[in-house]
Amino acid sequence: MLVQNFLENSAQRLADKAAVIKGEDRYTFYDIEKAANSLAVSLRSSGFEYGERAAVFIDNSIETVISIWGILKAGGVFIVLNPSTKSQKIKYILNDCRTSCLITSSSRWNAAGDILSDISSLRTVISTGFPAEDSIGSLPDNIRFFSWDEAMGNSGETPPSIRTIDIDLAALIYTSGTTGNPKGVMLTHYNIISASTSITSYLENREDDIILNVLPFSFDYGLYQILMAAQFGGTVVLERSFTYPYAVIKKMKDEKVTGFPIVPTISSLLLQMKDLGKEDFSFLRYITNTAAALPVSHIEGLRKIFPSAAIYSMYGLTECKRVSYLPPDELPRRPGSVGKEMPNVQVYLVDEEDGIIDEAGKVGELVVRGPNVMKGYWELPEETAERLRPGLHPWEKSLYTGDLFRKDDEGFLYFVSRMDDIIKSRGEKVSPKEVENAIYSLEGVVEAAVIGVPDDLFGEAIKAFVVIREGSGLTENIILAHCAKNLEDFMVPKYIELRKSLPKTSTGKITVKGLE
């Protein structure tokens, strides 16, 4: 079984059923299957080989959906880049995994076009939005350019023959690392299929489910909405974001959406919308939340607006997709819990001194074992060994999450804190080091330290403490504008605080202890 079999099976069973709705356009499973086959044939004819990597740098769109399936059908590994990713980070990621193909769009060309000559592995570029002749002249001689229409020009009735098996990589999802450079989480076909099967099982998904997705495909939570819907034959209503909430809610009502995956940022915006509680949302069957835990006030507010919807509070991390979920009927009794492990997954808590923890209420690091656990970090053996360690049995390695949890006397999990300094803001992992590096690149900055602070809207908001050179003329607004220019949107600090000095350890190293 391979991930693309999800699409192929649904296209065979439900050829004329809407798989994706984008704006006024409706795409059937057959439409997407045929387009993905066409792309796969074009990729193979351009020299794309088994196991090679292809990156997708487009906003949430039907082309992104087709690209993901087409890369898999060509025997490749897909990487979806956040649409707000800046040029230098694109260059790092494409070079890190030696990408041979980039699929992008005219709206993202300014960020991608200038660095293509710096990607030695790149041989093919496919772009939507403008014809080939407008861009060939600006590309290095070794890169072949296709317009999207050209890539769709092959017969899409049958996919190319490939050698892929389920232990091969299907995706690389880049997540922030403590060194400031992103790490590629390696997910096999088996990993993705296992996670998808488990999640759709406890959500009790069915063919008549219609999922509203406003989350980016670079975020595994958003990506899996497309993958899971193809597995059970459901429909995804695709939106670029939740920037215009009233328009999104109107779409939800028009399409009679049954499933709505959210993060705390979205719940906060929903609760600020006037008169939403007077609307009829009886068609909505469930709401899911992950990234950061929902505040209890958010849960209570959502239950008033969507009284017929079951609310699933969940916990996961990119390295294994999902770990646990709280059954909706348990939510009133334990609103602060993220539940128990999902089907076909086991978890336990460990302490360096005491080993495995059985005592209720005692805090330990959460360890995960299951077929959803990543293969490792792309070409980072030391970082992989830190996370994947010998498990309960001689034949396995388990995922040490780096997150501290406790269990109650009935075995329900409660998140306590992270062991490292990674910040989870707006559903994304943010490396303080990466934000600090951007701030340090501004002339006049002497010292910088970045932390996460509790925030009802973002889960954690990013706060930067900065020491500037006397007479530099730097202000909070100038530093903020510099960050906005050089970092993805979700990495830009919400707060900038200028200080005369920052606390340091006895060895002179800046410490964040005491900063808030």
C-alpha cells in the first residue's frame, strides 16, 4: 500500500464525486487523478527519478494538491514549503535535500527565482501563472522550465510505472531546529498511511464528510486533511487561510461542512465574531484542535457556537504526526487533557533518574512507539539519535518527544511544558535561534534573545529582547519591520523589548532565565 493509492482507490470508486472545492471550482477524484498522472508522466520524462525530491512552493491551491499526488506517482518525495518562506531559507532547504524539481507559481517567483542558480541539484522548474517563454531566459542553462499547462499536456489515464514500496520516503516536512537551521522530518509511506488510518478511525470519518481546510499544506495538520479525505472518499473545501473569517464561515454554511480542523488562533478569532452563536451550524459534525492546547474559555465558547459538533482536543508533533486525542464526551470532565494514545500507538513517561513513570501526577518526558514514528531527520544522524532511542523492546527505537507530561489516575495525558526552547506559535514550530539570527543581521544590534510567552491567540507569542548600540537609531518598529522582511509571517515577534543588557551565565552566555 502506498499513499497515492488513497487517491487511486477513491477515483475508481467515486470518480464523479467532488474531492476538492476551491472557490467556485469543484474537482472530482477523477479530475485530480488524471491531472496527477499527467504531472507524474511529465516529471519522469524530464528525468525525475525514483526517490528524488521535489519541492512545492505555491499557496493552498488545486495545483498544490495535484503536485503532491503527482510527485508520489512519479516515485518521488514531496516537500511543501510555507508560502511565506523567504529566499535564503528556500535555498537552504532545496540544497539540504538536493531537490531536483521545484513546482512554484508566478506569485512566488520573486522569492524563488533569484536563488535557482544556487541550487546545484535542480534540473526542472514548473510554474503556474505564466507561459514558459516569459521565464526561460532568466534560468540557468542546466534547468529546464515547464509551464503548468505544458506539464498537464500528457495523457493522464495511467500513471508511470514506479518501484516504490511502503518503507520508502513519501515526504520531507521541514521543521525548525535548535541550531537555527530547519530539519527535514522523514516520513515513509508506511508512516503516513498508519497515521492517517488511525486518525480517520477515531474521527469516524466517512464518505459524506466535507472538511474545511484553512491551514497551510506545509503544516502537517493541513497536509493530512487532503491525504485523509482521499483515503475515506471525503471532500475538502480548500481556503488559503482564515484571514477573512466571515467569508470562510459563509463558505462553511454554503457547503454544509461536517469537519473543521482548527488551531487556537482560529478559535480566538471565531469567539470574537459577532452574532456567530445565532447561526445554525447543525451540519457541523466535529471540530479538531492541535498545535497548542485550547484554553478552557475557548472550549466553552466553541460549544456555545457549535453545540452539535464534537470537539476533539489532540496532541501531536511533526515527528509522528499525531499521538493522542481526548474523546469528546470526556471534554467537560477534563478540558485540560489531550486524552490517551490514538489507535495503534503506545506512550509512556520517563524520568532520567527513575526510568518509566507509573505514578499519577508525576511529570516525565513523553515517549511514543508506533508505526507513525518518523524514519529520522534527513542526513542528521546525531539529531536523529537524540530523538529516536532504544525503546521497550530490543527490536525498536521509540520517539522521545522532548515534551513533559503528566497522567491522571485514569491514564489521561496533560501537557506540562517543552524540554527544549522551541516555540509553538500559530500552529508552527519556531526556533528562537533563527529569529535571533535575523535580528542580529540588523546593523546596530548588540545582543538578542527570543522566548515564547503565553498568548490566547497564538498559543505562544514570540517576544524578542534586544540590546542596541548607542546612537544606532534603532527602534522597536524598525526591528519589527526588519523581521517581517526576513522571516516567515509566523516567526515575526509580536513583542520587541529594548534593554540595556541581557542576563548571562557565569561563562558569559546569554540566558533567557528571568526574561518574560
